[in-house]
Amino acid sequence: EVARLAVLEQVCLGALDAHDPGTAEVCLDKLKAAGIAKESTRFRRLLARCLEGAEDYAGAEIIYDDLLKESPANLQALKRKYCMLKAQVGKEVESMEALNVYLKQVYADS
């Protein structure tokens, strides 16, 4: 069962990378049906990625902000906030600020 859930997660991420939000949503629904804890960090991060794929940036930002409140050193949430801002037209300044925050946390990426 654990392997099937891991595959569903990877297919969901792959669907998002391929700009196929429908498949990602199906995978997310199957993960929910399998009883994955909706309050887990991993599930919320995946949900935020799905919201990004649907261009619900406000919803994704709420999740990333919550994850960062719980753990300010959550590098994946910091990186996704930057990526999300970068994807939006007119958010260049905010994108650069988010990148600077991320790079302060991860010196190896600078």
C-alpha cells in the first residue's frame, strides 16, 4: 500500500509538471480516499502544488504560509513560494524578494 501511495504522489507531481491538472486532481482524490492525513505536511504541500497548477495562487500561498509558520526552515515551501511568484505576471519584485529569502536559507543554491 505504501508503494502505491508513493506512486500516486509521483504521478500527481508528474501530471502537474506536464500541465495536466485533471490527472493531478484524480491522484489527489485517490490519496484522500486512501486515508492520507489531510493535515500532514506532505499532503498539504501536494495540495498546494495542485492549487498552483489550477492557478489558485492565493490558496497555495495560504498553505505555504501555514507550513512556514510551523517550520520557518521549510525549504520546499520557501522554494515553491518563489516559483509561484515567478509564474505570475507583474510579481517580479515579490519574486526577487522571495528568492532572496530562499537563498538566505540555502547558501548552497546561491
